[in-house]
Amino acid sequence: MSPEHEEWQRLDGRTVLVTPLVTAGVVAGAGLPALIGLLGDMPLRQALAWVLGGAALVIGAATGADYMRWRRTRYRIGPERAELHTGLLLVKRRSLGRERIRSVDLTANPLLRVLGLVQVRIGTGEQTEGGESTLELDAVTRAEGERLRTQLLDRSVAGPPGTHREGVLAALDPAWIRYAPVSFVAPLLGGAAAGGVMQVSEWFGAQGEVIEWVGDRFRDTTVVWIVVVLAAVALATGVVGALGLWIEMWWNYRLEREPGGTLRVRRGLFTARSMSIEERRLRGIELVEPLGVRLFGAARVDAVATGLAKNGEDERADHKTLLPAVPAALAGEVAAQVLREETAPTAAARLIAHPPAARGRRLRRALMISLTPVAVLALLGVLLTPVLLTPVLLYIAAVCAAATVPVAVLLALDAYRSLGHGLSGAYLVTRSGTVRRTTVALQRTGVIGWTVRQSVFQRRSGLLTLIATTAAGAGAYGVYDAAEGEGLVFAAEAVPGVLEPFLESVGRPPGER
């Protein structure tokens, strides 16, 4: 049947099987604490009857509601529009123009993979209230999902000119996992694990016993060593968690260029994910180097493209990442392949140094942030020492100052060294950051305007901040604390015709590095 006469279609009926299985898992997690609580007031048989009866009721209600959702859901892909009708009491009829569709992402959690199903998310990339720019098909067969992806992203035009190959641009190297433990995820997971242990023990009324058990292990240990050991255990747990999370997210990873000019990222061990980006929407790349990863000479590559804005749940997903943390040289090679350039603009650009006044601003800001809590502790120490009969707060303030000030100064100096901007062919390049350093290569034709910011303190130092506005990626990319005259000349050269009416006579830029 031709697309012009395509009939309404249903989701795959097996999607109804997912709901009772998921609901049963949730009910089991909630039912065990409830059962333990009921055992204090009634016999085991009666408690089991209450818990199992409630579980059956919840599972049955959820399954029935999902069955009705399936019965009432229809979708159709016509020659001009993609349409979705769903709802029982509140009927929703939504449609997207085919020409507005910018992404078709396929996701399959473990249950969907076992059943051979995928969730299809069709989006325009626009920010709207209530997710009106997205259609979700939950779920269809894997073959149907691939058919929809190919059909909706097919523009029947050749890809951008160039000699770069189609096919696989990058594939998983298991050695990349060595960068997972040095990411910021490891300490966060360690802290989350410690908090999870305390929360679960509270559910079972055993939090006091857990604290007592830990105290017994460190009965003859100083407070300092207790903190060090617990921090080491939490960090080790976080490292293990970071390794597991990396495996789940990036196993089976492949970056491919498909015929017609589409970049496709596939990844995931348990939950399979497939994200597609049309090259005609690509406006550049972003080289991301978190501090820990950068110390080991690695970087991540993100896409700067139009139509990647997400709503709801997708705001927490990393849809723009083309390449996980890999050796910096490889990241540059893949970035060049993605942009169809001989050399990545982030490597080819000669970045202009920012003036020493920018370094002073970072040093002052770092010292203010690090010394403010020290000053508060010192003030409390002066006021409370006569009451406490010990200058313990003054000692703590001194230790905090000795620990934080050198780190703050080093980070400030590194942030200054990271500052830079320049031009590389059709791209403008800007770099900034220390804890999370980013180098952005943005197509000059993709810049739709400049915002010039200059605070009172910047004006006194002869500095200003330039913000390149674009419809892609984050929407704005900054050149921070550039020399006043040089920054305006750079903006005028990068995007001719935008700033000239507002420029006064300015000198040439200072020396390049």
C-alpha cells in the first residue's frame, strides 16, 4: 500500500505484557517492607494475604489500564504528517509535519529487548509545553521501528560533499573503560551508595544497628582515620558503580554515517539506544574534557546541532554525545570525520591568548569562594572560644584554608590557561573551563547574532564577554574575558556584517599563541 493511502496502525500487542512484569517488580519492592511492618500486628498468614491481595489488585489495575491504552492508540505515517491518536476519557490527537521531524530515536529496555520491541520517539527538537513536539510509540516491533526511522529521516538527497567515508566512523574499544573511574560519576555514586544503605536500613528499622556495627569496627580508631577509611570505601564503591554504568551505557557502541547524510549512534548493554542526527542540522562539535578525564589525556565529542532540544524525560538523557571519553588524538580524528574536515577545527585553530586581567579575575573569584567559609569559621572561633574553652574552630579554619586555597589558586590558573578563541576556516573556536573544559567549534554561518556583556569590573580591566547566539546546541557559546578591542574585532571577522554598525575604531588583536 502506498504511503498516500497508509491506514491507521496499532502498537504491538505484546507491549501489554510489559506492564504486569514491571508493576510486579515495583510491588515486590514496596511489599516486602509492608509485610515486615504488618508482622508486628498480625500473624504471617494474614499479613501475606493482605500484601498479596493488594499486589494483585495493583497489578490487575495497571494491566487493565495499559490494555485500554493499547486498544485506544493508533498511529499513521502519511506523505505530509505523522499522526498519533490515543486516550480513553481524554482523547489526544497529535500530528507532526514530516518536514519538521528532526529525530527518530529507538530505545529498548531489557524487557522490550526480550520481546523484540522498541520504543520509538519522533521529535522536532523544539521546546514546547507538554511535549507537543514529540510523538511516542510505546512499543512496536524492532523491524517496524527501523522502518519508521528510515522513512521519516529519508530526505532523498545526497549527503554533504566530501571524501570522508560512509559506514562506521568509530566503534567500541574496551580499553576506553579506563576513563570511567576518573569521571565525576565515581564519587557521586559512592555518596549515593552510602545514602542508599542508610535509607534501606531505616526502612527495615535497622539504621541504629548499622551505625553501631560501623562504630564497633572503628572502636579504637581516631576520627581522622574513620573519615579517611569511610571515604576510601565510598570511593571504591563509586568506582565499581562507574565501571558498571559505563558498560551499560556504552557497550555495543557504534558511530556510523548512513547514506543520505545521517549520523547514527547505537549503544547500550541492557537498554539498547539508537540516536540519529542529520548532517544538514550539524553546526559544529564540542570537545568536552572533565578534569579527571583531561588529566589522563582524553576527551568526549558532543554534537552541536539544531533540533536536539528535548522535553520531559529526555532532558536528562545525553542525546548529543557522539563519542564517549577516548584518547584526545582519537577524539580529534572522529571530530574531523564527523565534520568532513581534514583536521578537526578544535585542533587546527590558533587560539588567541586572553589578557592577564582575565587571570586576575579568576584568582580573585577563586580566593573569595575558598576563603568565605574559612572567614566564617574563624569569626565563630573568635566569638566562641571563651565559651568552648578551646580554639577548635580556629584550628578547623586553618586546616580548611591550607587545604582549599592552594587548590582554588591552581584551578584559577588552569582556568586562565584554558581561555582562548580563534578562527579555523569556516568555524569559530572558543575554549573555557577547568573542572569541565569545553572547546567548541561552531560554523560561522550558524551564528545568528552576538551579545556583548561588560560588567563594571570588566570595563575597568578592559575586558568583555562575547556570546555567540545560534539555533543549535546550547543556543549560546561564550568568549569570556577577552580584550575589549580584540574581542570586538574577532566577532566582526568571525561573522561579517553583524557588529560593524556598532563598532568604533579599534586596534588589531594582540599576539596569538
